[in-house]
Amino acid sequence: MLAKIAVADYMSEHVATVKPETDVAVAFKIMLDNKVTSLPVVDGHGKLVGIFSEKDGMKVAAQSAYNQSMTGKVSEYMSKDVLIVDAEESLVDVAAKFQDTVMRSFPVFQNGEMVGVISRVDVLRALVSSY
């Protein structure tokens, strides 16, 4: 069933984003307020330049123990190699991609524009609803 379902059918269209110069404490608050595990990082033109995830946040936590403060910009910790998926891609293909990465969500693109985010939970929701 999942092979016939497109990413666009289950992705989140509301995407919270941050800029590279965003303070990490602000990024954590945005993640928590939006109940997301990662935030696409976009430049001033809205172009995707990275992703700031929970895993990146663990780097901040480890360093804050030594520095006695939680400071820094998203650009210092974000992952720059971001796997993206197409809105028309099959959820089966996306599930396979999730197996090969620690990332818990992927930015979704259509015609060169970011249109959403798909998470592991979204794939599971599709699986449950298809039965």
C-alpha cells in the first residue's frame, strides 16, 4: 500500500525554519514549541543550507558542560549535507532512506522549492492508516 502513497500525502506543510545566524537556544525553543526533531536552516533567500537536529543539539549540550553556557549559532552545529526527498516520491522509498540514516525527518521539495517536511512518524501514520 505504501508504494502508492506519495510523500505529499503525509508530509507536514507547516515548516518551522531557522537561519544560520539563529542562536542555538532560540532554535531549541522553536523545536520544542513546534514538537519537531529538526529544523531546516535557510539563508536570507529561503534556500536550504543545512538542517539543525536533535543530534546537533547534543553537540551543544556536550560543549555547554565545558563552557558552562549554551551559546553559539545554528551554523556552528548544523549538518550541511542534507538528504532531501521529492513530494511525489513513494513513502516506501522514503522508508528505505530512513533506514540508512540517523535523520528523523527530511525536507520535501517540489519543483525546486521546499514544500514541507516528512518524518519517520509520518511514514508510520501512513502505514497505520492504510490498513
